[in-house]
Amino acid sequence: MKGYILAQIEVTDQEQYAKYTAATPAVIRKYGGRFLVRGGEPVVLEGSTAASRVVLVEFPSPEKARQFYYSPEYQQVRCLRSGAAQGVLIALRGVETKA
């Protein structure tokens, strides 16, 4: 079963946030992750959100997603985001599908 991390982010310092986005892909790959969505300008179909940027990362399992998030490598990179963005990161469990 796949695991996912969904981020809804409001960037407040583009220059500093660019350092974070440059550093995260290598750490994500180390834990078997890959970006499914990595961009801005979400179109809200219902409700409201303050997020100007939405990111969805897929991992081989929910455990790998959590290992990535709590890893020393990501915690170090995460510091680059401090003060540059506000938002929410959510760990999600995928659904089993039958082929």
C-alpha cells in the first residue's frame, strides 16, 4: 500500500523557500518517494484554502512516508522552510486496489 504526504503551503519568502525546494528532492528520493504534484495556483472547487502551493509526494508505503518526514536528513532540510512558508503537511495511507 502506498503512502503519501500532502502539503498545502502559503509561501511568504520566495527566496528562502527556493532553497528548501532545491534541497528536498534528494531526500525524498532516498526514501523511495516521488512527486505527483508540485506546484502552485490550485483551483478550489469547493470550500476555501489559503494555500498558494500544493505538493503531493508518493512513497512505497505509509511507513516510508513517515520515515522520510522524521529522518534526520529531512529535519535538517525542513529548517530551510522555517520562516519562508506556513501550511499543513498530512501523511495519508493509499487504498488497496485490485488489478
